[in-house]
Amino acid sequence: MKTDNFFRIPFLVIVFLSAVILFSSCQKQPDEIKVDTVNNKDAAKIQFKKQGEVYFQDSAKKLLKKIDVEIAETEETRHLGLMYRENMQEDQGMLFLFPAEEYQSFYMKNTVMPLDIMFINSKKQIVKIHRNTVPYSEKSLPSMNPSIYVVEVNAGFADKYNIKEGSHIDWRRY
């Protein structure tokens, strides 16, 4: 009897490990670009796609500036953001849509160009602006208040158009 159990345990281990390997190799990969798979050659392939517009307004809701935006609303597109992009026109940016209003934090890892990063609450009011962020920095840039939207634009944009904490945005999708 002892010899039967001696051979049965290694056999069960082999069957279990084979099932694990088979299961993991059958997992479907997402169609979207994964951040780890983007390299410098692929960066040139990332082209701006206008998916909406953002309207920056002062506290009285007077229009200060309109920009075209790409919209990042999946976990992967939010994580990728503007990483690897070498430039962006002044009237372009990225609008991040989060599923819930909560404290957010961004960093500049793999981001080539300096940005102004604006955190916006559910009332569409800017609650925090990180101006002229440092490319490639892994320093945390927190929202300081709950936010549900984030807008990234070229560095200097907020100062040039007098956009400050307390200003508002509105946006529409195409």
C-alpha cells in the first residue's frame, strides 16, 4: 500500500502543474496596447485621435480656452496616458475619466514632455493643478482632493490661459 501512495502523489502534482500551465497559456490577451509593450519605436506610431473637446472656464463660467482631447477611460488607456509621446499641439490634451470620484495620483514615468496636470471634481471644478511637471519623474503628483476627471496639457498652458484652481471645465465626447 505504501508504494501506491508513493507514486500517486508525484502523479497528482504533475497533473496539477500541467493544468496550471495549460490554463495560463490559454488566457486571452487584451487588444489594447499594454504599457510594458510600448517601446521607443512604437512611440512614433501613437498618433493623436480627437475624441472630444474640453472647455476651460473661469469661476463665472466664461470660456477661457477650448482644446481637442483624446479620452482615456479604461484602466489601460488611463495608465498609458501621454507616455512616450514626444510632442502635442497647444490646443490638444488628454481627458481622463475615472469610474468614481476619489483621491487620484499621477506620475511622469515614461512621459517625454513636461505637462500641466489638472484634477477636477464631479462639479467640474479644478481642485489641483501640477504645473510644468518633470519628464520621466516617478514622483507622486496627488490630487489633494477627490477628483473624477483629469486633464493633461502641455506645460505652461494653465498660466498662459489663466486657468487656476477654482476654474471649471466642461467637455463633450464625439
